[in-house]
Amino acid sequence: MSETSRIEHEIEQTRADLAATVDALTAKVEATEQRLKAPLVVLAGLAAGAVVGLVVQHLRR
């Protein structure tokens, strides 16, 4: 294998490694976003329920 071919091969391998790293990091970020969104959705639901409860209580007076 010539020196140029070896270097080209190393460049391609490095590109593939970097692409795999980016894909893995993207998956971790997406998973983290999903874990963070779930509690926020629950809190938003509780807040909405509390507001509805207050409105109903006010209307009954």
C-alpha cells in the first residue's frame, strides 16, 4: 500500500469514526431531552388541572 493510499484510508476511517461519534452523541442528547420533557408534561398537566379546579370553584360561588 502506498503512503498516499494509507493516508487516504486513515482519513476515511477517521471520518467514519467521527460520524459514529456524532450519531452516538445525537442519540444521547435526544434521550436526555425526552427524559427532561416527561416531568415537564406532568407538571403542566397538574398546573392545568389546578387552574380548572380554581375556575370551577370560583364559578360555584
